[in-house]
Amino acid sequence: MAKKSKLQAANLEGNADEVEAAFYEALQDGDIERLMACWADEDEIVCVHPGGPRVVGPVAIRATFEAMFANGSIRAWPQRAFKSVAVASAVHNVLERVEVLGPEGPAQAWVIATNVYHKTAQGWRMVAHHASPGTPSEIQEISGAPQVLH
């Protein structure tokens, strides 16, 4: 029996954390096939890139990542994840540290992203990736107990 790759194991037998790791590895490698293997094969999947429109469905999502990969891989690393996991869904809110090429050479910026995973017949898969622009320097989070309960 052939040994499964890390990506195959994450997509078929792993959990949402493993699929997320495979997603960011594929971004960093500029590998569209591995990246799309992390997504659910459903018409309702959705992606929002920083400052961009809502992109719906696997064909449209693939096209946006292919266009980005035409300029090279995306050097992004998820950090400071807040995770909410249920039986068949998981929501990860992460700060993405992104390496960008600026006029003075490589620099880093921050993106705030929410990744949503569902447990499908094929295993855990991404169903939504919503990324918003952060700041050029590390983001200071605002947190604390709410003053008023709703």
C-alpha cells in the first residue's frame, strides 16, 4: 500500500488544523492543485481576498489563486489562531504574517483571516476564507469582556 502524502492524509483523514496547515503550505509553494484540494468540492464555497470582492464556487476561487500565483507564491503564515470547533465544523480566525516585496526589498504586513471548515464526505475541507487587510506592522488586538450582554 502506497504511503499517503501529508496533504492527502489531511484532506481525507485529518482534522481542520491539518487542512489549514496544508492550505498555507500550498500558498507558500504556489501549488494550485494542493491548494484547491483543501477546499470542499461544493458550489457554495466562498473566498474574499483582502480588499477584493466575494468569489463564489471552486472555478472562480481557483482562477483568483491562479492569477495570484502568476506573480509567485504567497508567503503567508497563520499566527495567533482563535479556534471554535464543533462536531462537523470549525472556525479559525488567524493573523496572517505576509511577506511582501516593497520598494526597499522584502517587508512584512498583516492580514486578518477567518477560515471555515466543514467535515464533508471527503473529510475536513475549507468552505470559506475571508481575509481583510491589516496594518504594515503587527496588529494590536482589542479584547476583553463585553460591558453589556446582548
